[in-house]
Amino acid sequence: MMPSVRVRAPVWRWRAWRALSVLLSGTAMPACDDPLVDPAVVAGPRILGARVRALGTGGAEPGAGESATIDWLVASNDSGSYSARLLFCVGEPTSLGAPRCLGPAFEERTLEGAFGEPLTLEFSVPTELMPGESWLAWFGSCESGEVSFDPASSEFRCADASLSLSGSYRGRIPVGAPNSNPSLVDDLLSIDGAPWLPSDAEPSLGATCADSVLPRLVAGVAANIHFELGGDDRDALESTPGTYAAHPRESLVYTHLFSRPGLDRAFSAIDFDSDALGFDVTLQPSPTPVPDAFGETVELYWLVRDERGGVDWTRRRGCLVPR
């Protein structure tokens, strides 16, 4: 799915596809003859991202022997829950091809999660890893029954062959200053000029919402979403002399997804050398199926990734009404 190296795509588009492997590291696994899923639409269960935080520093790159947490974000266009097998192993010393375990898992757990809410697991990075070496985190879920993992093949298996979701995250022992996760807390999301804020009393996805304080979206009518950086998360980069295409700080890639078709694109970016600290995305919610006259609660997911695996995300809900 990467664009051809012979085609000079816009910078934001190239970086967006590069970020897809982590931000959308696992997806529902359709049959081979199914059409490709629109990356801007949450259709069925999808792993949207994984975020790592060192417990001591809060950074995105825990060192050898450090304790950390990993959050997996799984979303769906319906409310509900799921069961997932989470495990960790030392990664083979290569970044090419599919990730593979070097040996057995060093930590493994089965947890219950809810769509749209982070599934969090605490773990410790092996003490024997050296700077630049990698560890892998794995996520697997079956439609029904238990899921197992074979470290030798680095694959999940289900008793009834009903693998629903699988994904992996590659972490590395930092070389030099550890990376920090970008933060969306101090950034601004607005819709048609009004701040789009989370609410403490939001109706659940798909619920009626006419009496709620959620912003109104009209089926088939375009709305403008504006994003603006409140604090610049483009951390400085250390590069050895002579590094090809080296630049002094990170670029940021944003992935935006909606619970219905309607976003004009899935990716945006703020490049390392950009003076513009914001961008606009058009949202024209699909009028099919027609929402209930009392309104239908819909969701927007907004994720950011830097160039070294730092991730953050946020969610907004709106009330979709018929035209």
C-alpha cells in the first residue's frame, strides 16, 4: 500500500502512509475478495493505535529494565466489548519485513476491553537489551473463544479460525535522548468555528442525542473541522553528519477517522519546516442510512504520530440529525 518510489507524492501523503503501520497497526481481517476499507471510516472493529509511556519519565521510549504501560486503542462503529491476548517478546534484529520474536514471550496476559477506551497493560522492558535493540508488543483477538500466539511464527491463532483483530508495536531501546509522546491536550479542535470539546455527559455511540449538548452535524451537509497546535510537539532530532535528508526536528502526521463515511481524507501533516501550525478537514456525513429524527451520536477519532513512534489520540462526539 506504499506509494511507488518512482512517484513523488506530496510530503504529507508520504509520511502519512509511513505512519499507517503504527497508527493502524491492526485492522479487522476481511476475506481476500472484500474491498479495501476506507482508512477514514471506522467500519467494524479496528485497532487504531498503540501508545507507550515509561512510568518513570512519561516518555515514549522506556529504557532497558524500565517499567512502562502500553495503551491499545480499538474502535468500532458500534458500542461493545472484546477480549484480547496481549504479550511481549524481544524482536529480531531487523526492521525489514514483518516483525518476529527472537524467543519466547517474556510477558503475556488476556484482558477485556471496550471499544473506544484504551486497553492498558503494564510491563517491564528486559534488562539485557542494548541501545538500538527492539522489543515487540502484540495484540490478538478472536471473534469467539481463546486466542493463542506462536512465538516461532509470530502469529496468532484461534480455535475456530475466527481471528478478528491482530496488531504489533515495535519499541526500541533509545539511542541518545528518549523520544516523548506528542500531546493533543493543549491543541484546539473546532467545528464550523466553534470549539469542539469533549463532554462529561455524552450519550453513547449510536444513541439518540437531540437533548444533548453535542455539536449538531447535518447528514449530507459539509462542516469544517479546524485543528491548531497549542504547544509545538515537534521535538528536536539528533542526526549524525552526512545523514541523508536529515532535518532538525520531527514532523507530525495526523490520522482522522469518523464512524460514518464523510471525511474528505484520512491523513494530514505538519512538517518539520512548516510555519503553519494548523489545517482544515471537511466532514460531510453520509446521509445513508438516514439518522433518527431524535439524532444519532457519531464519533470522530483524532490521532497524532511523530517520526520516532510517539503517539497520542483524542475522541469527539457529535449529534447527527437528518437534513
